[in-house]
Amino acid sequence: MPIGPEHRTRAYSDTFENALIRTNAGMASFAVPGSPHRCGRCLYWLEEAQGGKGRCAAYTRLMRGRKGALVAASQTACKMFEAARR
Ligand code: SF4
């Protein structure tokens, strides 16, 4: 589910609005529109549930141990993406 309330009024530049609509709770930073990378391929994504859901370890680190919402493996990556060796 995207962050922020549904049907909100656009208040920022097109670039930032595009990032906002692609960003979901539990991510370490805003999604990067047009990025070829996905969270499921990121070093910081840790699979925790069936169905391709996991948590972002970078978020947990930034929030000093507090776990964020589950993030889908198919989620568009943020600027902190680092390719995992899998
Ligand atoms: S790209 Fe990596 S660091 Fe960014 S939200 Fe996804 S799992 Fe976290």
C-alpha cells in the first residue's frame, strides 16, 4: 500500500509525486521511479513471509531496531539499493 492517504492532492513536483506513489511503508527511502531494481534483489531485503514478502534491514537499522511493514519482493527499489549476491 502506498504511503500517505489515498486521493491526496498533488502538492509536489512531478518527480517527487512519482516517487511517492511508488513508495510503500517499510522502505528505507523513497522508491526511484524507472529503477530496474527490485527490493527482492537487494542486499537489505530479508524474506520473512510466504508470497514474496520481506522486511528491509536498512529501514530497521535507520529506525534503531524498529521493524517496518512487510515489503514485496517486486517493490521498486529505493536509492539505498545494493545488489545481493544470491
Ligand atoms: S531497495 Fe533495499 S534498502 Fe531500499 S527499501 Fe528495498 S530492500 Fe530496503
